[in-house]
Amino acid sequence: MRTVDPAKHEAKRAAIVDAAAGCFAEKGFERTTTADICRAAGISSGSLFHYFPSKRAVFTAIFTDDARRTGERLAAAAEAADPWAALLDVVAELAGELAHPAVGRLVLEAAAQAARDAEFAELIRRNDGALRDGLAVLLERAAGAGLIDPGVAPRAAAGWVAGLLDAMISRAAIDPDLDLAAEQAILRTILVRFLRPVSPPAGG
């Protein structure tokens, strides 16, 4: 009996999802065909359907896989000794990925798909909620260590941090020459000024 190597299976699946993401970003969900995905991934239709039952399943996998990776990053950051530094690092990493031009196009396609597919819309809502929850854990840990302004509610702040990450997608979409390093530096400054405790005036 032929056995399946789990690592090779997962690597092949990931390669298909990556190739499909490029197709969906370029042509959109409706205009992308399974033949397009097969050509981009260098596989036969039989191979594609071995991993995914439909084009929709491949599209959905892009967002489930991304949410899983983000969740793993946030969970690892939550175990860091310095939750404030971990927050800044994970936000910078996510911002760097969201600034990729293809991401903005995929987000638009996801919004269109969510409008006609209630199950997919629920997936996007869960992903957004998981991101906010993960950020909130980091902010709660930072608050407990006295590293952020005690007047800032961590869970409310998590929503604003997530909003800043969403804004990075818009920035990249309207500016093809975006200076990512500069944008990340500005994002970091915003977070520091928004979240860090305010030092009392000298002599106060």
C-alpha cells in the first residue's frame, strides 16, 4: 500500500494555494478557472482535485491558511518575555505582508465573495475576530506589566491596531511605490504614542 509523506503532501498543497492566490489576485475569483490554477501550479487537474474539491475550496484555503499562520504568530508572541516588544514585532511583520500589492486585490475579491457566500463571509468574520483576540491578549499582557497606558482598554485598542493593519492594505493599493520601511516606522510611532504610558512632566 502506498503511503503518503505528510510533509510532502502539505508542501504540495501549500504550493497550489500560493499559485492560486496569484491567479485570483490577477484575474479575480470569477474569471479564474481551475485550468488557470493548474497551469500556475504546474499540475494536472487530477492532482488539483486530489487536494481540493473545487475552485471555491482553493480560494477559501488562502484565507484559512493565512489565519492559521497569523494565529500561530500571535500565540508565539504571547509567550514572549516582553509583550510590548512582541506586539511591535508581530504588527511590523503583518504590516509588511499586507503591503504586498496582491493582498489588496485578494481582499477585494474576498469582500465580493463574502457578499454572495454567507459561509465564506462567516469565515472572514472569524478570521478578523481571531486577529483582534490575539492582539488583545498581547495588549492585556502588556497592560498587566505596566507597559501601556492604563487608561487604554486593551480589547478596544486591539480593534484600532487591527484597523491600522487594514489601513496598510489601502496604503499599498494607492501607492505602488510605497516605502515599506518608512510606513512601518510611522506605524510603530503611532503605536508608541497611542499605547505607551504618558510620562509625567519633569518635577511633576
